[in-house]
Amino acid sequence: MKLTHLARSRSTSRPGRAGTRSGRSSRPEMEAGITTAEYAVGTAAGAGFAGLLYTLLTGAFGDQLLERMFKHVMSLLGIG
């Protein structure tokens, strides 16, 4: 019986822990928007990379690259 009382007092005495009513984490409020900023940077980097790939692959370089890759795969398969 003493252990049950101790377990109850521990779970409700610490803020930000499981078993509390607030359900808030122990992170400071200053970090609230940091994940949004990380998503924004990742999205911008992904869009820039996609633009670079599009520019490279739609030009003469892309045609040569795809032709070489196709020939290489066909030779590996013994078809070409």
C-alpha cells in the first residue's frame, strides 16, 4: 500500500512527465517554432535540388546521360 501511494505522488509531482494532467513537455517555449523553420529549409532545399535536376536532365546533358545509361543497362543484360 505504501508503494502505491509513492507511485501516485511521483507521477503527479513532476511537470511534463507521463501521468500529469497538463501533458506538456519539459521543453522551453522558445523552441516552439524551430521544427517549422527546419521544414521550411528542407522544403526550399528540396525545391532547389529538383530545379537543378530538371535543368540538367532536360538539356543535352540529360539526353546523353540517359542514352549512356540505357546502353550500359542493355549491355549488362546482353541485349545490346
